Amino acid sequence: MGIITEGLPLNEPENHGVVQDLLWVWNAPPLMAFEANWLPQNELGRLNLAALTPDQLARLRLARQGKLGAYFEALVCALVECSDHYRVLARGVIIQGSERTLGELDVLIQHQQSGETVHLELALKFYLAVPDTASATWIGPGLRDFLRLKYHHLRGRQLTLPDRARQASVWPGHLPFPDRSMPWVTGRLYYPWQMQPTGEDPLLEPGHRYSHWLTLSDFQSLDFNSQWLKKAHWLSGPAKSTLDKPTHGLPAQCFGSPRNGQEQDKAGHHWFIVPDDWPERARISILQRFG
């Protein structure tokens, strides 16, 4: 399906990053291998980005400066509202059981012609592969988030939230019950420097976006032509302005290429740069969590 951008102020500097992020999310392949993933290009139909109002663009610019998860949700809802198939019914609905909270419903959307209602569970994730670990090799840069745990939490808890709410008779009466629950999970995986995807992990969707990570020492030895990225630029790419150092310390992302790297690395990529002791601390964290 096509994307309409006629009339959209693409050339206005303040909107450029948001528009590029919208297109990035629209084109981003799934990260995790579920039985079925939500594929926006297949599901949403034609996308009319020109329908975005100045107020909507301003809210997206503001969300871009906050937490990535909330920004991703805002981008997803903007894409849905710009599509000719669906509209957003609700987002961020807390489902309260009789004794405890069952969970939070990320987004509920409805097909404008058929009336089909879809529950979307959203996740934007960045995981790094840790070599020489027997299991749970994918870990977040902050060493507290594990791909394996997120995968099973999505499958066992988040995607089953509507069914659990109905069984407990606490589904919100003002909302239609969804006809299906779907994961919209994307992001980027980072393999160790010069390691390529093997296709052996059953939790990973083939065709996921990926790049590489390096220790600070390796990064410095490769003489990178790059710029550090704010978290707002982790999706589609860097801004025109450059940063002399990471705004939040290491681990951090940069965009560029090593001057003395191999041919496939000549084009600009997103890279994660970690402290020299990060690989060992990652292995310890994995061992502590999974034994």
C-alpha cells in the first residue's frame, strides 16, 4: 500500500525527525517470532501522513524527547490514525481485577468498515547478544532486560490480558471485546563486532533489523567516523547536529562507520558502544538470572 505525504511539511526542520521515525516504524520488521505478528504495511492499508495536524506533529515532537516506549506508542497511534483502515479506540487502559491489577492494555483499534477490534501489545526493544553464554544470550544494554523473559511475558501475560479480564468479569464495559490480540514488537538487535546472525534462535523473527556492538577500546581502535546519538535518534538516524560525547554515558549508541572497517561496514549504521567491562558484567547478570 502507498504512503501519501503531499502537503506534509517534510522540509521543516522541526518535523523531519518525527516523520522519519514514522516511516521507520511503518517499515520496521518484527523482532520476535510469534505465530503471527502485526505487520503495519499489510494491515493498515494506505497511509496518509499528510493528514497529521500541526498539533499532532507538535505532540509527537514532545513525545520524542521522553521515554522511547511512550514515543513508540505515540508513533503507532499516529500511524493508525493516518491509515484508511483503522482508528484508535483506547490506549493505556488499566485492567483492574477484584484484588489486583491484571495489566495495562496498550492499544485497542477498530477497523472502520468491518468493525473488527484488535488489541495491540507494543514493544520497542534494543538487545545485545552476549557470546559464550549457554542460554538467554540477549540482554538489554542496562543489564536488566532479557529478550527471553520479554518474549514469554508477552505471550503468557500481555497478549492474554483480554481473555483473563473477561474470565474475571472485569473487562471494561465501555470497550468492545477484541476479536484478536496481536504483538507489534520491533527494534534492533546488536551482535558482537563482526558476528553475523545465525538464524538458530527460535525466539527471533528472520529478517529482523540488526547491527553490532563494540567495547569502548575496540571502538577507539577502529577510528570511527561517527556521531553520538541521543535516545530520540535511536530509531531512524542522527540529527544534523553532532554530539562530542554521549548524553547519558555508556552504553550508548552512535551512528557511522569505522574508517578501517570491512566493506560491508562502510555505510553508516547504528552501533552500541559499551564499557570494556560490560561483556563480563552481562555474563554475570545472565548467570544470576538464569543460573
